[in-house]
Amino acid sequence: MTLFDLVIRSMRKNIKHYYLYFFALIFSVVLYFVFATLQHDPAVVKQSGGTMGTAFKVAGILLLFIAGTFVVYANAIFLKRRSREIGLYQLIGLTKGAVARLLILENTLLSAGAMAIGIGAGMIVSRLFLLLLMKLVGFDGFIELTFSKTAVLQTILVFIAIILLTSLQMLVAVRRTTLLGLFNAEKQGEHPKKPKAVRSAFLAILGIGLIAFGYWLSGRMMNALLFINMLVVLATTITGTYLLFRVTISWLFYQVRKRKQGHLGLNGSLSIATLMHRMKGNANSLTIITVLSAMTLAMLAGSYSLYYSTGKETRSIYPHDFMFGGYGDAQEEKETKQFTDELDRQGISYLYTPIEVLNLDGRFFEEETITSWLSEMFSANIVSEKQLQQAGIDIEIPDARTAYFYDASVYWLMKTTEVPFSVKLTNPKNELDVSITKVKEGNILNPPFAGTQLVVDDAFYQEIKEQFINQEETHRVGTFFSVMILNKDQQAEASEIYHDFTKENDRLNFDYYGQYESTMQYTGLLIFIAGFLGLVFLISTGSILYFKQMTEADQEKRSYATLRQLGFTVQDIMRGIVRKQVFVFGVPLVIGLLHSIFAIKAASFLFMSDITLPASIAMAIYVLIYLVFALLTVGYYRKTVKAAL
Amino acid sequence: MEQNTVLHAQNVRKSFGARGNVQEVLRGIDLRVLEGEFVGIMGPSGAGKTTLLNVLATIDRTTEGSILIGDADISKMKDRELSAFRRDKLGFIFQDYNLLDTLTVKENILLPVSLGKMHKRVAEDHFKSIADILGIKELANKYPHEISGGQKQRTSAARALINKPSLVFADEPTGALDSKSASSLLGTLEDVNKQRGVTIMMVTHDPVASSYCSRVVFLKDGKIYSELYRGDKTRQAFFQEILKVQGVLGGDSVDTL
């Protein structure tokens, strides 16, 4: 029998162990291939230009990293599972070199098969993903997917590298081990030990304490030490999580167990006892999985919220569809007329409103109330509420002689400022204290004119105007021309006219719809990449937990046989196992969710809108995927227990 | 004195293999075990010792024949009923102990009563008295990897006795023990059998082990070949008798495993 025959035989025999690894490999190939295809797809390249390309490249490296780690990890688990077989080969006289060759040949065949199937499947599903991506970025033309040789080549190269890596891993594994060690590898796993009372109690509580402190600090990061705070939060939560898995859980279990005084019962024997037994070995991987899944979730929820609220946020920054204008005796009125004439010609109905704005110097003088990040002086645009109403903007009217503060660019800093506070309006001759009663979200004028806007009622506006504006100060009075499109379906058309128009006049574009579209594109891509990576990551970690549980189930087979001989039914045993699985999947899940909730909360200043819904959706998907894996492992356990007797 | 029958097997047959390649391992065994007996089952390899034990212990099913344990006909029971029956009425001692590594000695011993309706205090009393007899009281909080083979087997025996079974099955209980631990364990089993009246059925290949029994049944090729009663003989004399039968039975092909 040649080595090749042996390989084929052993693969056939091991197929039930392999198929999961095989699927995991195929899965990695498919996803990577899809990614590579999209990266090189002409439609994507054309639609996106430079930014998308970079984003794809960075994401591609991340994906590669995840897939590589996953494959190496899975391979390590499978090597351990097969240690007895490897030992047997050596026992019957194969040299270590021959065993390594056997394994590497097997691995290469398997990977090559997975690569072929993966690329084939990838070609089919990549179209689906392309459609999804295009839909997300708001492109609705005809999409043709072209076969990308570069993508195929790139995938093959990457996976050849991974094969080399896993082969090296096998070589090292075979070289390092002794025959005796190989036979016992499956039985390894530390013996249960009684924790040292004081030290464990201290570390257990320290773990919880560190996490709590990290959570607490994460809500108070916004000060001059922001960067250091972030590092501290990361360090404490990660260390805390590790201690939690390594010490706290075992310690808690030990307390419960001690209290039972030997009357642990079947459920406890199958859950608490085995979990305690394995916690030490699993602490590393559980910590990594928990922390990374928290990051993934935060990233996913964040990008989803950006995407989800694009319309709302763009609208809050660009309250007018189009705006022209300037200070002093600018000529924008004529320009606006050209534009509106064009709209008339195209039969687009609109609302045209001139808005008068006073530009004064403002100063925060209650310094302790204003965050130290803002400069003391600012340029204040005073707007009357009445004109804004006329322009069709739904606005809350401030009380007499008070103002509302609008400035989208600093809203995230200002929103926690206590109101009312006062600002001083000045020009060389006059000054006036104005009480700000509310800091409002977004702008009330379009950029680039916006700056800091103070909305006052009409009477107060006239009063300020009279006080500050005289003959020399006319350059401080500006007029802006708001154009609102009445029929939402014509917005795209109007935006196109506007873009042609600004091109002709050599001006920059600042319209709502154009901004909305490009933001959609950007956030659509972001959510696509985040979702894609998140999915890959989730499925990888889920599979790793699954593989680990499979190995555990096989190792516990003898215990199940004993239990069944003692007269416990499969159902009795499964009850205990389900408890354990709830724990194995539930704890990383719950702690990951908790971490991500606090991470999202801490980062929520970046998002203007409420992100509860998108975060909940991302978390629900996360829970669902974990649930599927948990059910799969329970199924595997059931099979093992049934076959045990 | 009239003794109750604990186990009554009639014409028990067991075949393995699919059609065309059927191997009959048990070829019609009739066996009656009375309350308080300590029955040893001996025979060369392939005689069907372990198969018989599995079938009697409800772990495996017969192909033919009926088995009564107490009043219950176990050959007609469903799997779920069999499980409950095993848990409530039978005790098991295995060659390689089959203790759960993750549990302490005490937790292992209390495992069989964990699903039953036994009150915790009652279970605790049982545990104390049994641990006392088997001399493993001090080991209660140790894990299996911390104790010796003999101690492990005592733990296993204690686990078999905790639910006051009507019948204890022991499959080569001394197979993995050194001779000193083996004789000490057998002595204890004999004590348990005599003092507590526990019925024990033990499969063994070791004539020394079976000399502790009150009766030894010899199997050959799936049938009962002969039986020996110890009666009032000394253990030494009984041992010599067993050796004689074994010599006739298997020649030099005595089971070595």
C-alpha cells in the first residue's frame, strides 16, 4: 500500500470528523473569493473610485487574518483529535517524516478540494453579494458580474499560503510529540484542583471589579485624557474578562459545589463539574472570542446606525434642499434665479424663500459651563424663526429674548452642556448678553454658511438688528436663498440640475440630496464590509466553540457510557448537557453583548441619532447565529450519548 | 430456610451479527440466583461471560428467552423502563472503575441517587455507612486521580451499593488491581454480601477471586458447563476445586484477560 492509498483510506475513514473542517475551509474560501471578486469588479471600482478600493483592501487583510487564524485553530483541534491515530501510525513503524508526509498530503488534498468547491460556490454567490452591495450603496443600474481572473488567482495564492502554514503546523506537531504523549493527548486536560481560597477569591472579585471599573470609566471618557482613558478601559475590561473566565467562574462554581456537600446531582455533575474541569484550558479562547465579538458587535451596530440614520443625519446637517447666498452685497440672488428658472423649465415645483441672517461675534463667557475643547470666540449667525418657518422648516420657537443654539459640527460636544447659559454678542461698539435655553441637534442653515447659528423669535431678531447694524455694518447682514423641492421624487433630478449648474459656475456642491447620496454610498460600503467581516467572524468563532465542544463530547464519551449503565436515560443526561451548553455559549455571548453595549454607549457621541434599534438588530443576529451553533453542539452531544452504550 | 429468587433466567440466547453471519454467543442459559448469594461466573475467553452479564444487567437485550429480576420481566421492558430499573434496582462495579474524573469520591458515590426520590439526609446516612464499610470515608473529597486503584474500586463498589440494589453486578472487579488490593476488595465484598445480605454476581477469570463466592458457575461455548457450591468448605479448598474444574474446562487455554 502506498502512502497515497493510506491517505485516501484514512480520509474516507475520518470523513465524519473531517466534514466540519472541510465545510469550514470551503466557507472561508467562498467568503474570501467573494470579497476578492467584489474588490476587482469593474462596476464596484467605477462606482466607488478611490475610497472604496482602500476600504476593500483593509477589510481584505482583516478577512485574511480572521480566516487564517480560524483555519490554523481548527487544524490544531483536529490534530489533537487525531493524535491516537498518528500515534498508531508511528507504532506500526512509520517514521515521523512519513507520518508528517501523510498528514500534509491529506491536508493538501482536502484544502485543494475545498478551494475548488469554494471558488465554484463563490462564483455563484458573489453575484448575490454584488447586488446586495450595490443596493446598499444606492446604485440601481444594471449590474453585470464579470469573471475575475485576478480574484481567482488571489484566492488561490492566499489559500496556498494557508496550506503551507497548516502543513508547517502539522510538521511541528508531529516532530514535537512523543509516542506516549500522542496516545495520551486525548485524555489530557488538567485534573480538577481545589482553588487556593484567599488568592482565588481575590482574583475572582478583582475580575468582576476590573470589568465594572472599565464599564464605569467608559461612560466618563470625554475629557482631556480621552486617549489614555480608552486604553485603560480596554486594558481593564480585557484583563477582567480573562480573570472572569480563568478564575471567577470556577471560583463561583466551587462555592456552589462546596455548599452541595457531595450531593451534586446528575445535572450538576454534567454541567458545573465538567465546566470547572475545562475552564482553565478554555479561558484564553473564551476571552479572545468574547472581546473580539464585542468589538465586532460595536462595529456592526455603529456602521448600521450610520447607514440607518443617513437620511436623518444628512437632513439635520442640511435642513434646506438647496441654499445659495452670502454676506454683504453678494450676487447670489441672480444665480439662484438662474437655478430656479431651470427648475421651472423642467417642471419641478419648489418653495423659494430668502432668509436674512445677521453675523456677529459671539463669546462664551461662562467658561466653566462650556467644554474646554471649544475656543472661546465664535462667529454667530442670528436667524429669525419666522423666516425659517416660511422656508418650510418645522422649528420650535424660543421664548422671547432667548435663543436656541444650533451647530452640527460641535453638537456632540455641546449636547451635555447645561442650559441655560449665556453668550455675549459683540461688535466694536455694542454688546449684548443672550441666554441660550436649548442646544439643538443639527443645523438650521446649510453648510458652508452655517457656522454657529442662534435662532431667536422675530421680535428679538429685529431688536438685535437695530442695536447692532448701522451704515458701516451692512456687510454683516446676509441673505440666503432656500430652495425646497416640494415633490420628493424630483429631488434626484433637481440635484442633477444643481450639480450641472455648480459645475458651470465653478462652485462647490452643497445640496442635501447630493450629500445624502454620497453618504449613503460611503456608509453602505461601511455596513457591507462590517457586516461581511462580522458574519465571517461570528461563524468562525461559533465553529471554534463547536469544534471544541465536539472534542469534549468525544472525550466524555466514557462518562456517558458509565452514566447510562448506571441507569440514566439519554434524556436525563441531555438535560445536564444542555445546561452546560447554555453556559458554554451563553457566557461569552452575554459578556460579549454587555461589553458591546458599553462600547456602543461610550462611542455614541459619534452618532447623532438613537442607535438602540440598529444595535438591537445586530445583537439579535448575533444571538441567533450563536443559537444555531449551540443547537448543533447539543445535537452532536445527543448523538454521542446515544451511541455511548 | 426458603430463600427468595432474585434473578431467574430461562433459556437465554443471544446472537450477534447480521443474517448469513450469525454468531450465537449464548446458547440457552438457565440460571437462578437466590437472595444473598455471591455468584461467580467463570469460563475461558469467548465463553460468553461478559455477554451474559450484560444481558442479565439489562445493558444488552436477549435474542430469545426471559429474564426475571425479582418479579419484573426485564426482557419485555422498554429502554426507558430499563434505565429506571437499573438505577433503582441494580448496582454495577466495572473492571476499570468507570468513575467520573470530574467528580469527587463522594459525588461519584452519590450519583445514582441523584435523580431518585431519596431525601438528602437519607442519602447522606447511606453514604456514611457504606463509606465506613468500604473504608473510604476519609477520601470523600478527593478526586479519582488522587487515589489508588484499590480505592477507586472501593469507590465504585460504594456507588454500586448506595441505592440498596437487589442485585450487584461486578465485571472483573479485580482485573486492574494488584493482588493485595484485590484480596482486600474481595474480602470487603464478601463482608457486604454476608452482613448486609447483598446479592452479588461477579464475572471473573481469576480463580482466587471466585473462591470468595458462595457459588461458581462455569460457562463454556455459551452454555453452563458446571456449577460449584462452596458450602462449608474453606476458601482454600474451594479454590482447589475451582482450579480442577478450570483445568478440565479450558485445558491450558485459560482466559488471561
